[in-house]
Amino acid sequence: MPEFTTTAETSRYHIQGFEAVVCSEAMHKLMQMVERVARSSAAVLIVGETGSGKEFIARAIHHNSLRCSKPWVDLNCAALPENLVESELFGYEKGAFSSADTPKPGLFELADHGTLFLDEIGELEPKVQVKLLRVLDGVPYYRLGGSKKISVDVRIVAATNQDLEEQVRAGRFRSDLYHRLGQFQLKVPPLRSRPEDILGLAEHLLKQHKPDMRFSDDALRALLAYSWPGNVRELKNFVLQAATLAEDAKIRLADLPPEIGGAPRVEDEVPTSDLAEIERQTIVKVLAATSGHQGQAAEQLGISRRTLSRKLKQYKIDAERRSSNPLGTLGGEQQNYFRAALDVPVTLRTKWGEELNVRCVNLATGGLAVSGIVNPQKCSGDLEIRFAMPEGLAVEATGRIAWADVRGKAGIRFTQIGPQVVAKLQQWISEKQQQEGWTVAEAH
């Protein structure tokens, strides 16, 4: 095995006091998906294991949204007793209960025009789930003990480490609320499936706390082999501990806790069987990070494609089953509004016979956005639209301008388009969704 380095592109994010280092392809994709999700006002459900970074993703959505200058309010639904969650969310009036000496606005009111982050949403009791669903549907609500209806404009971002689909089947979580929250669903992959992030985060954190220290190669291999059940949170705690306890400027295998792969200090060697398991785990993690691409995995591992193939057979690793790992799910409404970026020339012919040459910005099955519209009034009424897709498909349709701005951009809604062309567009957009990491929610 070669000396370990972080070969992937590294990005650093500083968001609302949170710092994240992203090296893996999966997390780069997820951050791109965050930017797409942020532009919408739809609710978002973030799923992932404990400590994997769900709150950071939630804050990144708010930070990249049009609500970024408005309030960010968060609540851990598991941190409060059940009888207090409702009063925290919706507020109460004086005298609503024995200790209610003064009225108190709820978190929904405090987050008006901003974002409300509900962590551990699977812990909400059924009564609160019903009230939350009504607020999500825009229905005004009452404070506890109140008689005046309150209306708010709040975007909900929720997170859970539970399997909410299983909770729905078991009757512990409302199906309608689950699907309402999951118009966008983002999945934060566990740290063990993204080895570049293990290395990048460990070295970044070590440099922050002890700039003169570094990890030995065998220590890095042990970090890659460990499953990190506590994910990023556990890794941060480990680095602080290792930096404190190491005897010199290099953190060696013997300096690591036994559960992470460290050997007792009296031993200087690792049994051959342990090294084989570390090698197997490293290959599995690199394959997961490259979505099963054996050529890229071999390059990252510093071995030939033939050697990797031999080791896959030796360790009985099934690479194909790792080739598909969607990071997000689109609900039905969001599928219809999904727009894929596309930069191709477009010809518009107005009802007066004038031809305009503009450029496509993005494309959906129901229409396209273009740039280069100097005078939208000249484009009123039906427009004949012609453009070619990158694969050579010629598109001819009729449409009307739905919106325009002062920068020359406009949205055009298709009014007539052939069914075969629509099928081709749907196939192309579906491929773009998969490339971004999206899968489509099943109808319910």
C-alpha cells in the first residue's frame, strides 16, 4: 500500500459557526444537491446516522436560500419532554397552564419568514404531528390557551436517524406528514463509506489542534478500517484524544485506542490477519467512494486494475452492488419542477414572424428557461421553439412566456409538444437526476 494522501478535491465550508471539510465525491454531490434544494421553499427531510452531519446540511440549506438573512431557529425534538414540545413550537398564552405567568411566542413565530430546523423529528408525539402537518399546509394555528389565529411563513427542514418508513408502517409516524416533509429527502452517507473524508477530516482537525503533528501510514490505515459508528462527531473526539496522548510528533498505530485498531504499546507489529482485514476494508471503502468504478478505485489505491480484480476475488467483494447509492429523493411535486442545466442555442419565432436567437439556461419536461430576451413584449402570445439536445434530438414545440426579468432571462412553458419528444426529454432529465444523485419517490 502507498503512502496515504487526500487525492480528491478538498472544499472547506464555514456556515453559521460550523466548519466542514469535504473531500469525497459523494459529499461534493450532496453539497451540490443542497444548493438546488435551497432555491426551493419546500420542506426537506435529512436522514443519516447519528453524528454524520445532518445539522450542518440543514444549516447549509438555510445559508444558501433566499431566507438566509431571516431567522434560523432549531429544536431537538428528543431533548424536551413530550408535554413541552407543543408549547415550544406553537407558544402559549398567559394562564394556559399553571406555570404560564406570561405569554410566550412559539418557535414558529420566532422563525417567521425564516427556517425552522426540527432535529430528531421521529420523536414527535402524534398530537403534535397533526398540528405540524396543518401548519405545513398553510393552516393558521392557535397558541396553547389562545383565541387568536396565527399565520406564519416558515420553511421546515427536519432530520432523523430513524427509519421513518418503518415508523409509518408501525403506525408511530403519520404517513401524510412523512410524505409532506419528504418533498426533498437528502441522505447523508455514513463516514465509513467515504474514506477520503476520513483522511481529510482527520488531517484537517489534527492540523487545527497540533499543526506540528501528523499521522503515520499505519495509523491512517487503521482509521480507514474502523467503522466509525459515531461518524464525524466520533472522529473529532478521537483526533483530540490522539493529539493529546501521543508521545511525539507522529501518531502511530500503537497510539490509537484498541477499538479503532490500536495495538497495546508493548506490541510493535500487527498480525498478518489484521493487515488483510484492514486491506479488505480499505478496498471496500474506496469502491464505495468511487460508486463501484474499479478503474478509479485502483488509481486511488495505487495498484493496477488487474491487482484490484484479483483482490476483489480474494476477499469476495461484490463491487457491482456498490455502484448505485442515491443521496436524495424527489417527491412527486418536485419531480415535475426539476430543471436540468442545459446550455444550447434556441431559436424563437414570434407570432409576427420575427426570429430571435437566445440560449437555453435549463430545461424541464414542461418548459425551459432562456437568456437573451431583450424585449419580452415582442414575445407575447404563442412562440415557435426550436433547439437541439446534446444527443442530437431536435426539439420543436410551441410555448408561451410565463415570466421574465430585467436581466434578459425568461421562463417559457410548453403549450404544444409531441409525445415522443416529451418521452425523450423525460428520459434525459431522469438521467440528469441520477447523475446528481437523486432517485424518485414511489407514488403513494
